[in-house]
Amino acid sequence: MPGGPSGSGGRRRRKMLNIIYILNGDWETDHRRPQMEAMAVNCNLICIERPLTIRAVFMGPRAFFTQFKSSLRPRHLGKNLNIFKPVALLPYAVAEKFSVLRIINTVILRKFFIPAIQPYLNGSQVLMLAHPMQRHFISLLNTKLLCYEITDAYDKITQFSDRENEMIRRFEKTVLSEADIVLTSARTLQDEKRRYNKNTFFIPNGADVEFFSGSLRPDVEVPEDLSEIPSPRIGLIGHITENVDLGIIRAMAEKHPQWSIVMIGGIKGNRRFRNDVALAGVKKMKNVHFLGLKPYESLPAYQKGIDVLLLPYKLNEFNQYVYPNKLHQYLAGGKPVVSTDLPEVRPYSGVISIAKSGEEFMEMVREALRVENNDSARVAERLHVAGENTVGVRAGQRIDILKKALHGKSVVGES
């Protein structure tokens, strides 16, 4: 796979694990990207993006056929990393609702995608799914091992209807029953899923610590759109969704007009959320600044310009299964972090502040702004914890579990 379907170095390739990973989106915007790049250091990895579908026709015929032709060959992003974008009639989540559409999707994938990817498989051993709606790939790709990686409670998304969540729950039980290995990013997910599969493991999210610690470098400049906002700056870096507690954001802005609340990330959700009165109200506040989605490469510079970093998530059912991807990214920059009381952040109470109420959240932000909470010893503690939770460490854990399973060793999920 490195360098093409038949490149050199065949002996090394046979020794390395060959993995096909079905992404839950596009490579450039997938939050797993740093994890995948770390895995590709020690395995041959093919990542499959969400498909090019009939919706793309609305871009215009020329743009559609340009993308269609590019889908027939991979993008080589490294010696061990190739990205494919298949073609399908409709998105998997839509097609799975109707058997006829699912069959048509499968026929198209067999016709165009399988022949395109075949020369690059090199006897791929592991298929990794990231969502229950990808279950059709199990029969499309003949691998020795099936791994299902879960990073959210997919059947508890409030913007979906009860019928949609029930369908996801049903499909997930099928995938769980067929999977050889299940990887979860939260202990709460592990506890729930291993009722259906004993080989369920907890591998928490990691961060590209070397990349995010770039915010500590003196030559990294805070971007102008952030530097012109008055200090102190209290900020969230990440998607603004219905799982963010906008009530806490509003209360902080009202009670502390001297604080600048900075929201860095796209507003993501259905039309109901984007038109929500609460969101509209927060947007109008003079000391709340929505800077929008920023390129991943610029995030350390933005992180550098924020005094206190936030994990202000609602304590709802969905968030009980969330291990914030941003936690170790934040810690890698050495800045203080304040979070709501999510189960998965509690083990880090020694290096972040965890609030059980909105009032306590504001008090902890006030405390985090104190000079003594940002001395060299506190910064070193945060960096130490981040260093224990790198994407490299997590990639090694994944690969070790998969190799043991392939070699027939006992890999019953730990508690």
C-alpha cells in the first residue's frame, strides 16, 4: 500500500498491520484525524470517507464528474496512509432506511469502489467501523477481523427522532454481535456495550500534544481577530452544538461584563438549534464573540490567546457518554481548564476544575484567572497529564489490541 498498490518494501508491509477504517465524515474535518495519523506510523491504513452521492450533482455537472473521477483513485497522504472517497446513490444513513435504496447503494459500491480499492488492500486484516450505519461494509470487505470503534452514544442524539434512534440502536446491536473487538472512548460506553460484546475496551481520546504545545512557543502569535478582543478571554474551542450549555455562557457574560467570552468553532446542528432563541440571545451579547470555524493548523495560536479554556457541556444523557476530545488538547497548552461535571473528566480533577452548577462554574473561572493558578508548577502538572495521553500512546494501545486478537490471544476487555 505505501506508495501505491505495488510499491517497494513488501517485506516490511507484510509485517505491519493492514487496516481499513471507515470514517464518519471527510478526512479534513474528522476529529479522529490525529488519531489516524498516529496509527499510520506503525500500520498500513486506508481511510474511507463518507461517499460522493447524488446530492453532489447540485454542484454542477463539471464539479460532480471531477469529484467522481477523483473517487476512483486514492489520495496518498503518507507512506502508510491512503484516503478513498467512494461513490453511492445516497448517504448511508438515508439508504439504510429503505431496503431498495440500500441494495442500490451496495451495487454501486461493488461496481466502482471495490475495484478501485482492491489493488491497495494488500491482504487487509482489519476492518474498523465508526458508526452502525456503516454495517454494509462488513459484507463488502472480506477481512480477518472486525473492529467497531464508538466515540459517542449514537442512539441518544436529541436532534434525531425516536424512530431514528431506535433504528441506530437496532443496527448497533447487530454490529456489536458481529464485531471481534469493540473500542470505546468512555468508560460509560464500555460498561454499556460490553453487555453485548465481552471484548469491549476503553481507549480514551488522546491529543497531538506536540502540535498543541506549540501554543507555548514564543514565536507563535495570537491571531489578530482574537488579540483585538479585550482580556481576560474565557473561551471554548470546538463545535457549538445543542450539547453546549448556553445558559452558563449567558450567565457568565451577564454577571461578568469585564470578561470576554470567546466561541471558536462552527455552529453545528439542525435548523431548530441554529434558530434557537437561546443561541440568538447569546450571539447578541456585547462581550460574547463568535469567531467561527478556524483551520485546524491555527488552533494552537488561538489557544495561546485564551486565559481560561472551557468544557461547558450540559449534563444531559448524551454527554454522560462523552470523553471530550478537547480535554488533552487544552492541557497540552498549559492553560487552566474549567468543565462541567462529566463522568469522564472526573479522573482529571487534579489538573482541571470541575463544576457541579452554573454558579460554581463561574466561581471556578474566577479562581482560574488568579496568577497563582498559572504558575510554572501548575502548568507543568497540566503538561505532564497531557503527555500521558498522546495520540501516539492511544494508537499503540489500539494496534496492540488488534494484533493480539489477530494472533488468537485472549483479549477480554478490561474494566
